[in-house]
Amino acid sequence: MIRCRDLGRVASVRRWTKAAVDCYQRGCVCTSCFYSEFFRGGPQRCQMKATVLELVRVLGKPTGLEEKEQVL
């Protein structure tokens, strides 16, 4: 496992998933995220931002995106 120092979370990253790419394209803003309703009001918090930051650090930005879509 790889420790993400930015948020103090542990994330194991191997590849860009569709959910991670979607989060990256939204700038890790949960407003229009499919999972935002799942985490609302619960004891758990979404870890996707930590995962996206670690993916960018380890693997680089996702490929195949138009420049205007990249927000991080």
C-alpha cells in the first residue's frame, strides 16, 4: 500500500478507474458525484480525493482527456 501524505489516508492505487477519472474531471468536487448521496450524513467519508491525488502522483494524469476537461 502507498500512503497518501496529502490527506493522511492510505490508498492502494494501480490504475485509473472510471469513477476516479470522473472525480478528477470534476476537480474532486462532490456536488454532482454519483456517490455523494451515499456518503451524506453517514459516519464514513469519501476517499476518492485522496485516491485521485495519489493516482496523479504515482501514475500521472489520466490519458485521453481533452485539455479543457482537466481541472486539477
